[in-house]
Amino acid sequence: LEAAGGGLSAMSELALEEVSAIAAIYCGQDECEVLHVSETEGISFRIQTSAKGPLETDILLKLLFSLPINYPSTLPNISVHSEQLTRAQCMAVKERLLEEAKRHFSQPMVHELILWIQQNLKYIVEQDETSACNGKSALSTQATADAGVSTVLLHLDHMRAKGKYVKTVEKWCADLRLTGRVMFMGKMIFILLQGDKSNIKVQTMLSVACSVTGRAEFDASQ
């Protein structure tokens, strides 16, 4: 870093020490690459690491950190790339990393952020998928309204394993991008589902549910 910088007296010694330590930790092939060093713009480097996804699969992440010359008094700029995540999911990871960075303000934080995302990627991606199910903006809500929303009320005759069945329903809802909940009213059990009329998967959901329960009732709002 000293040779690459030429004159880095203006840069924070903490930043230089941190980058050197990170390069020593992530010393495998392509794990750490210093991209740019400047006494006016700071240091930019890329970390390549993996983290567990929702299905416990390894997701390869490329994290680009740009440390300003007054880092850590100024938060780093962060970019996230992964061929296994959508653009929206990469943006969600970036936003959560920036939120976490605020908790370490004025302290060397890059290594802490890398460890944090390795431990929390699974939950961020799951939350992003749930948000996609429920709708993220007024625009998406309006689009759903224009397409028509179908509301379905299922009446269960019985439920042998409450916890397992509720988890199964939650998984169906996530897979089919539906909003749903299980309701218990005395001895009666209902499942309320809501989703886009035009989505044929709603019908698949109903078929699966009806084959288990044997009864389905439809709300008049369809």
C-alpha cells in the first residue's frame, strides 16, 4: 500500500492498517484485491467471500469497499455483487450493510461488516423475498390492484400438527408470493389467502390446500 500510494500522509493510519490486516486475513486467490489508492480519494478494494443463503447454499459475494480519506469518521461506500442474487437482493444487502456501518461509526469497521454479512445474509434474503410477497411500494400495490386481488378463505376440518402445518402454509405463501395467515377461532381453523387473480399459482395453492382439508370457501370480494 505504501508503494502504491506514493504519498498517503493525508489518509487515516487506521484505514491503512485495517486494509493491510484484511489483506492478510483474506489472502487466498481472488479473496482481496486493492483496486485504487489515492491521497485525495482514499482506498478502494474488493473482497470476495461466501455466506449461507436461505437454503443453506453457499452464495459467493463480491463486496466493494471505498474508504474516503477521512475514514472512519466518514462511512465507507459499499457495492454488492453476486451472480446468485437478484439486483434487488444485492441492493437490500447493501442497504443493510450501510445500516450496520452506522453502528461502528468512527471505528475501523470493514472486517466487522464482512463477518456480519456472513452471519446474516440468509435472513436478509429471506426478508427481501417476504417483502416482495407483500409489496414494497405504492406503485406495486397499485399494479396489484389494477390486476385484481383474489381473497380466499379456507376452512380446515382438522389440524394434526399445528406447528408443522403453520410452517407449511407459510412456505406455500412465500413460494407463491401470497399474503396469508392461519386463524384459530375456538375449534374452527381458517386460512386466509390473498394474491393476484392473474397468478395461476393461486389455483395451485388452492388445489393443494383443498386436497388436505376437503373444504374451501370464497370471499365475495373476488
